[in-house]
Amino acid sequence: MLPDKIIQSGYDLHATMQFARCHMNDDVQKLAFEARKHPEVDARFALDQIAGRQKAVSKLPSWARVEDLIFPPSLSMEQCSSEATALYKASLAEGVTMVDLTGGFGVDFSFMARHFDKAVYVERQEPLCHIAEHNFQVLGLSHAQVANDDAERYLEAMLPVDLIYLDPARRDGAGNRVFMLDDCTPSVPQLLDLLLAKARKVMVKLSPMLDVHQALRQLRCVSDVHIVSVSGECKELLLMLEAGYEGDVKVVCVNDGMSFSYMLGEKSSEPSLWEGDLNHEEVYLYEPNASMMKAGCFRQLAQHYGVHQVAHDSHLFVSSRQIADFQGRKFMIKDLATLNGKDVKRKLAGVTQANVAVRNFPMKAAELAKRLKLKDGGNLYIFGTRLVNGKNVLLLCEKAQF
């Protein structure tokens, strides 16, 4: 049964939902004009349902298949976690009781709540609470409790729990994006003492733009940092805090189910540089995934896989060995070209498209592609980079199949 409070007064709930179902695959912008012909329909709400479910097909596939779920306005859909990242957070959640102090659309909460006997969703926006209450019942989360309250106020009054989860809002009063810890709402540094007093563990979701080391300087009792990427794009930082924890921080780099972990305080040697011939030997090029790039764990990576860096600050690695479990993209270097016009023309004769990237190179990828007169795509991958001797070169590669 859908709650009447989810649409504006004066509109027909049944007609509104029927309109949304009938136009679920239609263009939302065009439908805005069509909806005006139906005065009984809450057009704003109906369009939110259509746009939300269309976005959910890729972002929340299991939810997109549940007919009775209600979707929020576009901003909440934009800000909510994807199913892939929510499932990862759920894999870290354990205990008997949990509280999500920044409920939002409730995606993260819904996946984590299944691991607890008691789970409380806290959200200050009343409309989102009505949506969450309905959706949790549809999803079979009968033990979930919804509290329409301010995060700070609820935190002060609540009893201790096993896990507190926060995803601080990353927009200021004017709606502009922010990512610094003190600019987010609520401010985790300001609430840190109270958070650690009220929970055995605290999980904080932060912007992927935030510098990991800066976050660690502002917070204490951090036991784990999880850098989560999906399909090669860094999506979020997760910090796990534990009251009284004073040990080394474990960093976990995650991308599509694969992970690479190390202790932040462990010593490792500087990556060795490749001294062979990239042009004539059988050499494989390895590009770390987005999470490893974000972590900057190049020493640990080189030591673990036994690879060599192309040059200082290139963050591209090479080896004469096939490393099937390398966490990132793998290529075979087919040729090397200098930036000399004749050499480039000869090496790229007949080539009209390629996938161009740069690492430690004096121009951006788009500039290089324009200079080479190449369209994006195809099976050729070109990396503009700098060698140990300081020369800027183009590494012409194909994806490795192993």
C-alpha cells in the first residue's frame, strides 16, 4: 500500500502511479509536456519515478526489477550509492545493532541492515523518510526503524551500537559540491569523540576527491581505508574507525571484486626502473587500476608483482613476464615512436583511430590525439610518456589476452 504522503495534496495517487507505469520507458523531458494534459496527476512525482527507475536499471539493477519501489527526486538518485558499492559496504558491516545517521534514499542502509538484528535509518528530510519506510517494507526489511531526525541530535540521544554509518552531504548551502571533511554535513571531525563513544565501529563514506592522508590527519582511530572503484572509476573512500585503535592503517584498493591491500606504515623500496629496450624486446605494459592510482601505492605494487617503472612519476609499469592477476589494464607493447614527425607518420601509417592516454607527458590526451589526427576507439592503445632518459615517446600497444 502506497502512503498518501508521498505526493502533493490535491492529486490522485492511483492515477499518478498509473501514469508513471505507462510511460516508464519514455523520454522524461518530453513527458513533462504530456503530463500537463492530466491535471489529476502529480507530474513532478510521476516524472521522478520514471527518471529514477530508468537510472536504477544501471545503478541499482536489483531495485529496478521491484515494481512497487518508490524513487526520490533526481538529486537524491544522483547522490545515492550504486548497488556495487553498497554491496561492498555491506560486506564490511557486522554486529547486532547499527545506525545510519545520513539515510538519504536508503540504498546503503538497505544492504547493510540485513546483517543486523536491529537497524535504524536516520534522515532529517521527512519526504525521504516516507519513501524509505515504504521501500523497506517492500524489500522485506521489517526490522528496519525510520527516525525523522537531525543526525547530531539523534547521535547525542542514542544508545551505543555496534556500527554507525555516515555519508556526509557533499554540497554547501548554495548547492555547490564540496569534499573537504569540515565542509561536509555533518562534520565528522567535530563529532568524532561522540561517534567513537556511541559505536564500536564507525564507517564513513567520503568523496573520492579527498586526499587519503589528509583525512587520516584529521581523524584518529582509523583502522582501515577502503578505496572503492567500479569499472575503472574511483567512486568512494570508506574509512573504518574503531574506538581506541592505535595500530597501523590497512589500505584496501578495490575494483570490481578484486582487491590489493597493504599496511600504510610498512616499508618498501623505490620501484626499479626498466633498463631494457621497449622497442625490440617482448615487453608487457601494466597500468594500475583507479583505486591503486588513488592510493599511490606504487612501491608496494612494484614489489608485489615484480614489475619495473617506465620512469620516475610515470606510474606505468613494464615486465617481460605475463602477470595474469595484475590489478589494472594489461598491454603488449608493439612499437615505440618518438615525437619526430617522420617517425610518427611511419609508425602510424594507415591508423585513423586509437585509444590515447598520457602519463608524465607534456600534453593532455585530447591534445595528443588531435596532434596525431586520431579519432577515439579501435584496438590500438597509445600511451604518451617519458622514459628514464627524459625523452617523450609514444608506446603503441594492444590489449594483452592472458
